Amino acid sequence: MKAKKELNIQIGERIKRAREKGGMTQEQFAELINKTPQFVSDLERGVSGISIETLRTICEKLCISSDSILFARRDENDVSELTSKFRKMSHVKFRALEQIVNALLYTKAEIGSDQ
């Protein structure tokens, strides 16, 4: 059995929290990042480390920053919880929400300093 490094354990715990926040099982997450469920289990338990390529894939798929995984920093605009909810929406509701978001982003009458 491989010895666990403290850093691998911490990163694994953060990945697990992010996966759970996204509402996915290990099996669903493994499929999403094109890995095996055993790999995800080993990663989350700190048994194995993570490559830069896999870290990038995880961050892209969960819509989180690498800082949140590597350093436990929370993004100011963390969208992972919203992303999880969006994935569960019907196509019709998602398209309606998309129109609302686009209207907010591209309005000419900007509110405050949000640009």
C-alpha cells in the first residue's frame, strides 16, 4: 500500500468536497473526468497524487479554480453550487435562465461597478 502524503490527503479532501458539492457520486465524477472510480477513490483518500493535467480537467469540469483545490482558497465568484443546479434543469428552463443571464451581462445600464 502506498504511503499517504499529507498534501495528497488535503487535496483529496478538497476534491471530494467539490465533487459532493456538485452533487456527483464517485462513479459519475470518474466518468466526467474520464478516469476510473478507483482512481477517484484513491485520489480523494490521498493514496495517490494528482497530475497537472488531471487537476486542470477537474477544475474545468467542476467550474472551480485550482487555488481552491491546491490552497483551499474560495473563489470570490464560486459558481460550483450554481453549476450543479444548472445541470439538473430541464432544457427549457436552462435556456430561459441563459436569456436572463445574458440580459444582465450585456445591459447598457450597468449597476455599480460590476462590468
